[in-house]
Amino acid sequence: VHLVVVGGVAAGLAAASRARRLDAEIEITVLEKGDVVSYAACGLPYLIENRIRQPEQLVLHKPDFFLRERDIRVETGAEVVEIQPQRQTVRLQSGKTLNWDRLILATGARPVHQWPEHPRLFALNTLGDAVRLHKHLAQTPPGRAAILGAGYIALETADALRHRQWRVTLHHRSADLLHRHDKELTRRLDRILNAHHIDIVHNHEVNDPLRLDADLVVVAAGLRPNSELAAQARLELGAASAIRVSPQMTTSHPNIYAAGDCAEVVHLVSGRPAWIPLGSTALKMGRVAGANAAGHRERFGGVVGTSIFRLCGLGIALTGLSAEQARQHGFEPVEVWIEAPERARYFRGRTAAVQLVADKRSARLLGASIIGQDGVAGRINVVAAALAGRMLLPDFVNLDLAYAPPFSTPVDPLLVAAQQLMKSC
Amino acid sequence: VHLVVVGGVAAGLAAASRARRLDAEIEITVLEKGDVVSYAACGLPYLIENRIRQPEQLVLHKPDFFLRERDIRVETGAEVVEIQPQRQTVRLQSGKTLNWDRLILATGARPVHQWPEHPRLFALNTLGDAVRLHKHLAQTPPGRAAILGAGYIALETADALRHRQWRVTLHHRSADLLHRHDKELTRRLDRILNAHHIDIVHNHEVNDPLRLDADLVVVAAGLRPNSELAAQARLELGAASAIRVSPQMTTSHPNIYAAGDCAEVVHLVSGRPAWIPLGSTALKMGRVAGANAAGHRERFGGVVGTSIFRLCGLGIALTGLSAEQARQHGFEPVEVWIEAPERARYFRGRTAAVQLVADKRSARLLGASIIGQDGVAGRINVVAAALAGRMLLPDFVNLDLAYAPPFSTPVDPLLVAAQQLMKSC
């Protein structure tokens, strides 16, 4: 049995490694079109910030590691140009053809717009992109940087450049940071950016980034799934043209799996397929695809839309749906924003802002945002667990959360928010 | 309508305040036998540590605050000596009698052993106890301290005295720290204590604390609920002689409620009543008792046994059941301990130890322990939320937890543990 994996970053290598762990006999080949595999894509902003000084620090393993330790053949510079489902082969750019019994697509995502190359213009999609920007920053005195985008990568990059004394302006085409359809969240993020001298131009569709008045332009706007190979092979596509997959990560072809940023995922709160490319999700999907391709039977039910990033020393975290998103999915949302100390004053407790969203009809919890100094990840994860369990607000408000003065307050900020929201339910 | 609340610390004042918020008309009286109300009992170890310099910092509100801001009459030095359920009265030590329409008992807990007073012997049950020890420490050079007990208060006190350069020895009668019946947990705590030069004598029943070779003895062993008034009034008692309550916090008398450390609580993992006195739980029970006494209808389902404390710079957190406790409750437990970095290396990620316990038959998650530097509260709370939702391990392993390098790793330590434990299920 030959398992071929297309793509060698997060999902692809998680799939290959899992398959090997469950089956010592199967033959496994990973085909990566780039020249590096197994790198920590979520660390790229910290290379830009210069917290990470050497790009090599972001490379977890080299191809020979996989061959030596896991008996997985990893080929770099191996671009697949065609999948032939009937013949169970893939054809490479080099002209070579490989047979497969099981195929896993982990082809990732890329920016929607591919701008022509220019010395002042940068993307941050691959390690190569980040290395190019990192080198440029090492040779260039700080000046004015323009960033296109409103997602967390755009904001992380703005923060990284600010750290390096660049004067940063963010441009984005709507007035909706993080694509959350949440005016209050955008307003709060605007305030944080302003307080740290990052300018932001809302409602600005940039048609030619090189005409922006800036010494450096980073395009971090608009990703799309790399699903062309799948489409050409007539595999079914779904949300945002990502590859449609079952909970077992199979595509519409029973021996072809897809995982990671190229595939869609069920949003467990809306109940509908969505496209939410994230490294941590890619690893989970990859694990399940690898297990099933190796003949086991596992499932990945979906995500609840959790994300987190650091901005100007704060943690910004989201999960579930905003009120507006909930409305679009047929819920009758009620929401609350509260501010409460993260822990005891005598443990330097700062104030966190917590938003909770619930459905008025069912009292089901639907989403949250948290902006704070400390404990942000833990608190958003509590909501993520509650959302996965379809928890109702009257149960959430009585959650048995840990309390001691170094860690929290007797009524945790999450529960303060839930108590407030109960009044609207 | 007259609501009388017996006890003015956490549960009592939460109940009175909630009743007032829901009903502006009701007459509310709080009777506290001590001379201080509304203090943060969980902060007492930090007074001993001298992180808090003035005992007054632990007092949240004085009696006149409640009268002025909430129209709640708070009487200190008002010890109730008898409850007369038929006549709906309470009799005070002073001889005075008060009528009530609804009565809430929030009488707290106290040490099992009341040792005779001695200048070298201290307890840490009330603010008064802590103030006495605080004064003593201010006047005494560091020497040798003996602490009796193995619960979190004993350990917090050991840590506080260590901070003040005392040489500390803990004595306890079993070899089971935190009463968790978990040998590996005890072993790990032993190692932390040893590394910080806190000695520990296991299996040492101390019959006369004054014969210990120490300059100072703190007794932090063995609490019991203050349920004598309830027993005399023929209210039903439950686990550990705590007052039996319904999810509405009613006792066996329909107009008498109980809340906080004097009352029992359902453990939602074992499904059985338990006695787990904790400030954060007391506040929730108080809220519900107050709401129901004011004519609303709310419920408090129970706890999952979450607790946390700081020890030698680490967070130590527990929730649910240990494997041995699970076995005692009829489960067939499997467990795993893993060690994994709390976040990216370039964000100074340290190693956390995570234990997960699940039921082999049903794959239901049953409990967790976490020992770590950062994110400990958040991670234990994720398990607490999962336990409240009776989550199964295959769902837990796919939880959509937040990931970015400053906050976690792509596969969170909780999920690393869950992946390991899946192999035993």
C-alpha cells in the first residue's frame, strides 16, 4: 500500500507521521513543491519582529529526519500538476508519475492576489516570504510601512514592525477588523492600535500597493485554498472553494483525503461548513486523515472558530460567532461586553474585556471575544469547550472555574459576563 | 417579608446582595457572630506572606456599606444560638429573638480540633487568626515553623513562611497530599517542596502540636462544617455532616436555605453529594440561595471539584476525580501524565505536567491535574468545562483550543495528554 501526501507543512506531515505510527508497513511519500518542509508557519511574525533571529529556528525537521526516524520519504521541489483519480496516479512538474493507493491533499492556501515582484512589496504566506522580508529589514533603516489586510496576520505584522521602530499604517477595504462583523470589537482594536501609534485606514481598497506612500508594503490580505488540483480531478469543493471533506477527511473520492488549509471544516456553532485556515486545525485534520488513510477509523467533528493573537502586549482571542454572524445564521443573539480584573489587585491584576454572545431563544452560548493581559488563552478555551459541548448559559454561569488570588477573582471575568448576559436571556 | 441570613462572609453576603438586587422591597438582615464581615478569606495566605501588608486590604466592605448601598442591615457580634423552624425565629446569644420569613444559613466551617490557646500556636481559619499570625511574624525573627496539614491552605502557608525565610516542616497524618488519593501527584509535590527546602513528614499524626520542635506551629488540618444549628433545628445533614441542600439551596425545611462552606454540594463527576468548602463555590451557592429566597427560581447543579493554588512559583490545579477516587466511585479509570512545553521556546515556554483521567468503558473524561508555570488556571478550567458537559475523550482530543506562539503550542499540552490517553481507551 502506497500513501502519497501532497504538501509538506503542517497537515501533510501530521498525516504522514500518524499513518506511520499506526502502520509500520505502509509506504509513505510526501511531495512538497517548495524547498522546505515542516516549518512553524505561525511563527513567521516573530521572525519579522526579530524575536526569532534565524529562520532555521522555525524549521522543525528536515526531510532526512522523516526518512531516518519515521521511514517517510519526503521530496522537496516536487510539484504535483495533475491528479488522475481513476488511474490512482499523480503527475509531477518534472514529468514523473507516482502511483498511490491512498492520496492525502494538504496543499494549503495562498494569497488571492499575486502581485508582480517588486523590491518594496512583500507577502507573508510562506517561510520564503518571511525570510525575504527579514533580510530586507536587516538592511533597511526603519521608515514607513503600509500593511494591506485586517486579519490577525496583518495585525501581528503591524505589531512586529512597530517593535522594530517602523511607522505602520494598516489599510483595509472594509471597516471590519478580523472579519468578525463586530463593530465594538473593531472599535476596541482601533483604540489599541491608536494608543500604540499604528494608523489604520478603514474602507480603503488598495488597487496598486506600490502607489501607497510607504517605504515597505506587506500584503497580508485575502487568502484562498489551493484547491485547483482537486477541482481538476473533479473532487467536490465546498465553502470558499475549499475541498469538501467528511468527518473522516475523505473527499468525494473514497481513497482521496484532504486536510489543512486546502479543506473546508464544519463550524460546530453554526453547524455549517466553513473555511477557516489555521495551523492547529490543520494538525488535527492531518492526524485524522493519516489515521483513516492507514485503515483506522477516526473522525474530526469540526471547529468552533477559536483564534488568538498578540497585539501590542495584549492577548486578543475569539471563538464561536459574533452577534452579527449569529444573526446571519438564524440565531436571535444577545450579547454583553464587561470589564473585570483578571486576578487579585495584589497580584497586579489588570482589566480584561470579555464579550459573550448567546441565543435568546435557547439560551445556548454562541461566542466570545476576550481582550486582556493574562489568562486570555485559558478563558477563550473555556468558552471553546463550552461551545463544543453546546452548553447553555445557565450551566455556563455555574461553571466550577479555578480560583485563587494569583490566578483569578472569586467570580471569574467569564462568569461576571455570563451573569450579566443572563439578564437578557 | 423578612429575610434573615446567618453568616456574613462569602455566601451570606452574596445571598443578601442578590436577594436585594432582585427584590427592592424585602427586608434583609445579616447576622455575623464575628466582628468583621465581607473579607477575602482566600487572601489570608498572602497576608502571612506579607504581600498584603495591611489586614484591612482584605476587607471588601464594612457593614455600613451594605446598609447605605444595598439597604441590607448587617449586625456583627450577633451569634445565633438557636433556630426555631416552627415559630420562624432565631435566638441570639444576647437573648434577642428575630422573626424571619426566609432564613439562609451561611455559617461556614471551622477546624475539627480546637487547640487550647498558646502564643506559639496558630490557626488560619478566620481573618482574626491571620491577623494574629501576621502580627507575630512582624515581631519575631525567622526560625523553624511546623505546619499541620496536607491541603492547599497548609501548602500555601508553608510557601508564605518560606518566603519570609522561615525553615518550614509540614506534618501530616497520611501520605496523601491534597487528599486526592494520588501517589504520583504527592510524589511530584514532594519534589517541589524538597527543591525549595520545605521538609515534609508523611504519616505523622501529631497529638500535641506544642511538643513539636518548632518556634511556631500553624494548624491547617481538618475542617468541619458549622452545621450544629441546623442539626439542632432537625434539618437534614448530608456528606461530612454538611447541611443537605437541593439544587435550589433549600434545606429539608422549605423556607430555610443553606449556602457556602456549611452546606454540601453535588460532585457532578461522581454524581454524589460531597463536602468541598471553597470561596468561589460559596459565592455561587449564595447567589442562588438569595435569588430563590427572593422568590425567583434558580438552580446550582454542583461542582466538578476544581481547585488551584500557588506553590513555590508554580500553579497546582486539580479538577474532577483522581484515578483512585474514580475507582472508588465505580469507574474503570485509565490515566496518563505527560510533560509538554506551555508555549513556544522563543516565548520562554516552560514545561507543564498534565494528568488526565478517563473511564475506559465509556471514554468519559473524569479528571485532571496540572502543574506548571503559566496557563495552569486556563487549562484546568477547560477540563472543568468539559467535565460539566460530560465530554468524551474523542471529543476532547479535538477541542478547538486557541493557538499562537506567545500562548500555547500547536498541539496544546491538554491535547497531547488526551492523544496519549486515547491509546488506553
